[in-house]
Amino acid sequence: MPTLPDTPVASLTHRGVTRWLAGHPWIYGGDAGVADDVPAGAVVRVLDPRGRCLGQAFHSRASKIRLRRVTGDERPVDAGFFRDRIAAAAALRRQLLPGEHSYRLVHGDGDGLPGLIVDRYGDYLVTQFLIPAMEERRELLADLLVAQTGCAGIVNRSDSAVRALEGLPAEKGILRGEVPDPVVYREGQVELAVSLLHGQKTGAFLDQRENHIVAGRYARGEALDCFSYAGGFALQMARRANRVTAVESSAAAAAQIRANAVRNGFDNVEVVEENAFDFLRAAQDAGRRFDTIVLDPPAFAKNKASIPGALRGYKEINLRALRLLNPGGTLVTASCSHHVDEAAFEGVLQAAAADARCDVQVLERRGAGRDHPVLLGLRETRYLKCFVLRVL
Ligand code: SAH
């Protein structure tokens, strides 16, 4: 079915066409010509230099990313289109995670819905509308999400810093229904209570859900979870380890870990409200030893300029962690900086192991959970790296 003839157009340069055909869904300003009167948020037909249609994209004005591919055909991008894409995303989660009720339901470009993030915590959803095209369709999308999931409420957490790059203000609030605070959800055998409205990110870090469970399987003896947030790693480890020390600098998050430990009946979780860099240094000075350590810091590299400092930060914490591990101990170490790719992160780990003078086995190379699908051709969707290492 052809699109309406009055759909605005974007003309790609040869370089833009090459990128588009290679499968890269983002086209930068220099590679796309768009008339001045085409508003941000519009769906545009994407043309090659000879005027042939390559598909359709969302248009942005403020952002360096001028176009985001929505589809390679001319099907109308209307309510039915969004309904089908949301249904397809939901079907994938049912297939990948049968019986689970908490996961990322829509992962932006990775689900063919650029600029839309939807996390599901049981009966409640959290949305992020990150580009003008999604922001404009907010009410439609909320209605479609309620119809698709039957959720009891939606929290909008469009307070992510990336909205500023699109000229959108930071906003948060209740979008549909009523949402308790905190909301309780499950990860494997563990129950976690988090605040969807006031917590970090969308209330929790669902991208680490599968890694939390994996870390729980490796945990034994004395365990340490640095940068713990609500205790996603710490509580999985508490099921097997003798004792878990959770280190977290935010008072609100530290209180959540304590409450979550009580909720699950764990009396072997010690919460330390401290800067993890200081904790690791002091632990080393005090001659402490651990059998299992998790490092899951915030993104140290927020932009290209901060990469060198970020690499030094990753090296410092990983070096200290390796020195604190008993022989045979496990280190689960993550980086969510998309400016530091897996090869660079691996290089840091190797340098840390060399300085610690230990031989290290790579047991697993992991990423975000399968509910955060990576789009082949879009490196930016592969932001989370997580290594499981064992000290020989
Ligand atoms: N591991 C968590 C997510 C961690 S997000 C999970 O899987 O759910 C990073 C956490 O580190 C945040 O909770 C933040 O408050 C905390 N943080 C940031 N800087 C820190 C520091 N220097 N020391 C300790 N915690 C820090």
C-alpha cells in the first residue's frame, strides 16, 4: 500500500544511501537533504539521489541524527503500524522469557521502534519517549501499550538526558492508571522493590537481569557487589554466598538494598554506603579477601572526550578487585559505556590482570539480556559488556 502523496521526503547523498543499504538505521545531517518546513517528528519518505524510495524514517531537527529508519517499505506509519510493532516485540519476549513478567518490552531501534523504550515490571510499564516522533505519538503509544499488555498503570520516565539532544524537555509522571511506590517485581527467585517514578533509569537496570542470575550461580564464600543500586546482583548472590557486602554511594539506593534483603529474608547482606573506589582501596589495605566480586559501575565514558579517564577508572576498580580475589575466585565485571566497546574493555581487563600479576580465565562474555535485542549494523545498541572471569 503506497503512502499518502503528501508525505514529506528526505533525499540521501550517495554516502547516506551506502549507509542505509548497509543496514545502518541512523542517517546524520550531512547525508540527508530535508526541506526547511518539514517538522521534527514527521515521518519522511527516504529517497536516493535518483528519486527512488528506500523506505521511511523519523525526522529529527535538533539532533545530529537527522533520520532514523522505521521501515524499508512504503506501508503507512499509522496506528496499525505501531500496534503491529509493539505486538511483535511482546511476542518475542513471550517466546524468549516464558513465564517472566519483568523485562524490557520495547528496546528502541532493536525492536524497529526507534526512540521508544518500554520496561515492564509485572503489571506496570515504564516508558521513555526519546525522539520527537515518539514524543508526538505519546498518547497513541500509551493506549496501544495498555491494549497490548492490559497493564494497570504506566509511568513515563522521559527524564533521560538524551532528550536534550533532541530539543525535548525532561519530563516524568504517571501516564496511565495508578502505580504504587515502590513496585515489587521478580528476578528468578528474588523479589525486588524499586521506585519506578523516583528510582534510577526506569526504576531498575533490567539489562542486567540475566547477568544478576548468572552471578548468583557463581557466588560462594565471601561475596562483594560494588555499585549495587537496589541489590540486583547482591541478592542473587546472597542465596549461595556465606556473606555479601553491597557497596553503594547513594543513600536512597542503599536503603532499597537493605529493604530488599529483609523482603527476601536474607540476613547475610551487609550494605556499605560508600564510594566504591574508596571501599576497594581500604579493603586492599586491610588485607580483606573475597571469593566472588561484581563490578557494575555507572557509565564512566559519557562522551568521547571522557574515554581516557573512563579507561583509567575501569582499570583501577578491576585491578583492585583482582587483587582482592582468592585463587579460584570469580569476577563478574561490566561496562555500560557505549563509547568503550568490548575490545577496549577487554584490553583494560587484560592490563589490570597483568598489573595484578595473575592469570585470568574468561568463563563468559555476556551483554544485556535477550530482551534488549542488538540490531546488527547498529553498534550503539550493544552498549553493555559483562565478562565472567576466574583467577587461576
Ligand atoms: N548493579 C546495579 C546497577 C548499578 S548502576 C544493578 O545491577 O541493578 C550504578 C550504581 O552505582 C548506581 O546505583 C549509583 O548510585 C552507584 N554509584 C555511582 N558512583 C558510585 C561510586 N563511586 N561508588 C559507589 N556507588 C556508586
